[in-house]
Amino acid sequence: MGGPVSEEELSLYDPALLLSLDFFRSPANFSPRISAAVPGESWLKVRPLQSGDFHRGFLQILSQLTKVGDVSLTQFLNRFAQMRASGDYYVTVIVDSRYDKIIGSATLVLERKFIHGCATRGRLEDVVVDDTYRGKQLGKLIVVTVSLLAEQLGCYKMSLDCKDKLIPFYKSIGYTLEPGNANTMNIRYEGTTRSIDRNTAGSKPDNTEPS
């Protein structure tokens, strides 16, 4: 993408966490089968956000989702350091290694509670995939990745808010609408068993994925 990248880059969290995710635990249907470890094309890579990703177009991909503003490198690195120090932010990206370019991202934020025995809830935020990479299941891949990550980190549930047009997509990968709460959707993790309506999760979605 242009610009210098440090040889000693930091990852926002331990990349090994992604390699141990069991994608067979998700009700999402991938055809062909892909995962965070094997994302399909040989030039695709799923990994944590890194300190050098300012120069790989991370903010530009976020701008396809919402207004980012004029964020300087110093601001980016300061916020990265704050997130990394907190241990509660799991920004996960997809990289096109041919161009060393960020093409997708999703964020898992951990909310530490007093309820449910001081349990932790996950929140899914800032899901975006470059429009030019549609058809490679990358929207589904990045959401399932961070959803499985939330379960692995011990969250009792994962929540999100979405637009009406995205409800079928999220239902297809295991999320259910929270009754009486607009477009809030959840996956609950109960021990080693999810409380997912498999009939709903397995229903055929429309072609809408987050972009």
C-alpha cells in the first residue's frame, strides 16, 4: 500500500488463537469449506490487526463502512497500544498478500460483567469486506472467525446490531433476534453447547453479506 512498515510489528492479540478455532462448531455453511487457517485462496490470510496496518489500508477499508475521519499514524499507534494493553479488543483482518493490503475486518470487543457470575459478553462490531472481493465467502468467514473466537475466550454470548437487510445473513450463521430489542442479535454459549435454533441457522439466506 506504500509507506514504511516496521520489521518488529506487534499483533493486537496472539495469532495462535485463530489457528485453534474449530469451524465445524459453527452452523455456517461454507462451499467450498474454508476457515481462518485455510481461507481459500493461497494469497489470503486471516490474522490479528498489526501495528503496521496503518500502511496497509486498514483505515481505508473501515471507510467503506462508516466515516473514519483524518486519523494520523500517531493516533493510530496510540489507539492500537491502548487496545492491546486492555486485552479486550480482538480486531481481526483479512489480507491480500499479493498487494500487502487489508481487504476485510471485524472486531470482537469483550465486555466484562458482574452478572452471570462475573461473566464476559462479546460484541461484534465494524464488519466490512472490500466490495471487489465479493463471492469468496469472506464476509461469512470474518464473522464466523470472531464469533468462534468469542466462544473460545469464554464469552457467555456474542451480540451485534445490524440493518434489516443483514438479518438473514446473520441468522444463517447462528445468530437469533433478541425478542423486543429491535435488530439486536445474539449467539449464546452455554458450556460447550451453543443454544442455537439449528433449523433457523440452517435456513437458506439471501445473497446479502456485510460489505
